[in-house]
Amino acid sequence: MNKIDKIFGDDWDNCSVYVISEIGINHQGSLETALQLIDASKEAGADAVKFQKRELTEIYTKEILEDHTSAEWNLDYLIPLLKEVELSASDYFTIQKRCQELDIELIITPFDVISVEFCASLDVVAFKIGSMDMVNLPLIEKCASYGKPLIISTGMWDSQDIEKAVWQYETNFKFALLLANSTYPSPYETVNLLFLEVLREMCSVVGYSGHERGIFIPIAAVGMGARIIEKHLTFDRNQKGPDHKASLLPEEFAEMVTQIRAVEVALGDGTKKVNQAEKLNKEAFASSAVAKHDLKAGDFLDKDDFIFRSPGKGLFPHEIEEFIGDKLKQNVPKDKFIAKEDFREVLKIADWEKFRYNKNWGVKCRFHDFEEYKQIQSPVIEFHCSDSDLSIDFDGETKHSQLIVHAPEIVNRELVDLCSSDPRIVKQSLDVLEHGICKTLEISSGFADTKPKVVMHLGGMSLEPLKGELLDISNPMIDIAIKNFAPLWEKYRDKVDLLPENLPPRPWYIGGEWFQYGFMPASDMKRFCNAFELGMTYDICHAALYCNHAGIDLVDYTRAVKDIVSHIHVSDAIGINGEGHQIHEGCINFKDIFTELREIDFTWVTEIWSGHLHNGIGIHKSLQELKEYENLL
């Protein structure tokens, strides 16, 4: 199915905005320029290119064509230009072939019936009806007879004319109405974007054909419901011709498409959802119920038992009323937050069943809750450390568990980044990673007598989108990281297993979303690890988010990295930024992934978002969910 057909399908409201690059006559009659403009349109992200086809003898009177000075002055200028720029039939077949090669759709505006027949022979995906022909019923009926969608501009006509014309259209063909102002360039005050709402009452699919300067009006139109956007493209706004001054340069067109796609995502589905970064910020800044004194299981909550303080990990002020008078099922010490789970029967960590997986499995925790989690005697314990954790005097021990430490990702309120070209950032990053390694060695005597592992995030992120967002096998960031990491590897390679972790395309750092450019593709991970003969921490959730973003199969990704996998983080994923979801609540087919990895020797832990809270209820559920794969894990 063509992209344009999807716009007119039953699910049109969920389709991407259809972006048309209007080449029109900006090729100046040159086939070579026309082909170059098609190439530029494809590179800029357009879904279609549009040309114009006319037989002048079918449009203008013989008198005007023979003596163009006999009419208005604008025709004196226009008629010679139109004769000069008209492409030949063979030119159009070459254009059609180029569009097919580039997989970009071809639309043509025919100005007469003969041109309609010619356009149909080119198998255009749709006919564009120019504003002047919005009321040209014979031309519209001829176009409709071929069963192609019609995209009809409404410039030059007022609302009564538009409504009358639409009322006369046959109802057995698909058409869209585009808001347009037929001046080149159009003043902003004449655009009248609010008229899109009126057009939507006449037609289910509406769009915008823009002739104003700049890119922000089409972007705003998308926010107001436009499903088709058309803008002129040129290589030089100073060329002669009616459209050049109202056209975009290729880099401007590309930026418009980028912003349109961002607006599409930002429009959402109308349902208000809270992302992970918001949850973290809510915990940090919102107030929730905190016990004013020790509360015991069996007590009935009274309004004098609590005050509201941050962090926002407990019941919020708008929720607390429904719990007043309810019996607590858990002890809540003074100054600890009161949560919904405190009114439920929650299995204590010490009472968890014995999990029997084939490989060395474990849980993630912090130094402060280690004594609780060590009770399950998991073969692996992974500590997730902040930079301040590294200064804690920790003396915990359990000889049942292999030690893994997740080194800090943030230091001095900045991200660890060995891909940086800033010497200060690199030194700071190396220092905190080394501090994490030293902390691992310091506490390792309290754990199983195996070589400890250190999980590391090595950077490659940016707050801003970069050109060539998904970098390929030649990613220069990895070369920089290899150079910066080498001294650390030389110093500690025989003491700990250093395991770089693959990262997601839209990670949540320091309260918001970032863009990740390094340590995502399998090629990045293999190139870095092979440079030092390292294993990797394979975060399945991160890999799924990257694969969703890049259009890659997760099993293929897994197959590509499995030879370097040493440790695994397990959680589910949604979209391109939904991290840490509970097992079987996202998009990952775990059976296929674990089957691919079954012959590999690795350790693993679950990494459910906030799964450690309330006696590890999220961790416990994830371990239960994963039991169906215990022969693979």
C-alpha cells in the first residue's frame, strides 16, 4: 500500500503526516535539476515529490498564447516562463524511474484533461488539484475516474466557494482539502490556520500547503490536525520564477520534516501518562505521607498519625483520605513514608521461595538494604552505586553470592562520559570509575571467592540531537572511548572483570531524556570489548529500545553480541524510552532471547523500575515471571 493510501485508510488518524516536496517548476525546465531536487527531497525526509503538467493550448486562449502582451501584465511574464519550463514526456518517465529507485512517491498537478491522462500513464499515487482548479468540476471528475486520491488546495476561494464546490464533488472518490494562501510568499497574517477546523467539517483528511517564509507554520498546522503538508523546494531562492521565494532550501526542508516528526510524537494519543523521569522527579519533589511515630501492623490509620514530607514515595495528599481508618498490615517506623503496600499482605524478603535457575542469578540492591536481600542467598548480588555510596563504610558479607558492582553513572552532577573530548569530563569520569573499582576490591573479601565484576556506563550521550543520529560501525565515539579507557584497563584488568553496558536510545539522566549516540549498536559493543578482550553487560531492555528505534530485530542483535555477553540485566521494554518494565508487560519475547543465549555462561539480575521497594515486591514478581524460562536461565 502506498503511503498516501494509508492517509485515506480506516486508521488514517494514526498514520504519520504525509510530507510532499513541491518541486513544481523550480527545476527551471532542466531534467538534471529535477532529478537533483528529487534526490534532495528524499534525503530531507519527504514522503512524495510533486510536479506540474500542463498543455498550454488546453488552458489558455489562442490569442493569449500567440500574443501574451494582450492580457494582464502578469500573464505577459508567466506565459513565456511556462513555455520555457515545461518538461517533455520522456523527462517525466525518467522522473518516474528515479522516484521508484528512491522509493519516494510521485504526485503531479495536471492543469487540463490531456495532462490528467498523461499523469495516469505514469501511475502517480495521487492527483494534486491546484487552488485555481478547486471549482473545476470536469477536471476533478476526470482525475477521480482513475481511482486515485485527490489532494485539493483551497487557496483563492472563500469559505462559501469551498463549501459549494465540495458539496458538488462526487462522493465516491477519496479527497483531502489543503488550507492554502495563493500568494508567493504569503504574509503570516493571511495564513489563517484556524480555518483548518472549518475544513475538517467538510472533509475527514485536511492538510496545509504553505507558501509563507520559514518552517514554523507547517509545524503548527500539524499540531492543529493537518495530516498532509506541502512545501516548495528549491536550490536557490534568488532564481527567477513564481515559486522560488516561497520555497525552502534542502536543509530547511529537512529541519521542517524533523520538527514535524517531533510534533507528531509530542501530540501523543490524548492519554496523560507519567514517564520514568517524571516519576523520579515526583519522588524527589512531591510530598507524601510520613509516619509521625512508630506504627505497628494492626493499627488503624488516623489523621494524626502522619505528616506530609518529601520524598514522594508514599501516599499523596489527594490519596490519603481513602486509607484513614484502614488497618495497617505492615510496621511503619517513625519518619518512614506510608504507602499503599503497607495496607496489604506483602511477602517479606526472608520468606521468598527458593528460586532454582540453571545459571547464576541474582538481585540488585543498595548498600543500605543489603542485609534484607542477602537473606535469599542468591548466587549473585549487584550493588547499584551512586558516587556518594563509594564513600560509605560498608562491611556486609555473604559467601553465597558473587559480587557485582554497578559503577556510578553520575559524578558531580555530570554524566560519566569517556566519549567526551573535554579533558576535565574524561578525568572526572575515569576517577569515579576507578573509585568504583577500588570499592569493589575493598568489599570483595566478604563475598564468594570469584573474580568480581564491575558494570560501567561509558557515555556517548547528548542533550541535543546530532546529525546521523544512529551512528554506524565507524562511530568515532568508540575510538575516543577506547583511547580514554586504556589506562584504566591496564591497571585493573587482572583484578576485576570490567563490563561495559549497552545503552538505550533515549536514556533518562538527571531528571530528563537524553539522546544516546555511543554503546548502542552491536558493532559499538563488539569493537570496544574486542579492543580489550572484555565481556559486556547485556541489558536486554536497553537493546530492545534501541532495536525498536533502529528497526532491528532483537534476536538478531542478541545473536550479534552473544559471544561477548558476561552479565545480563533483565526487564521488559516499551517503545524507544520505556525502561525497566515488569516481565511480560512490554514488547520483549524473552523465550527467543534466552534460547539464543542458552549456551552462553553468564550471570544475571532483574532490573525492574523501583522493584526493590516494599520488600522487593517488583523483584519478587519478576523472578516468579521468569520461572517459565528456568531451563534456559
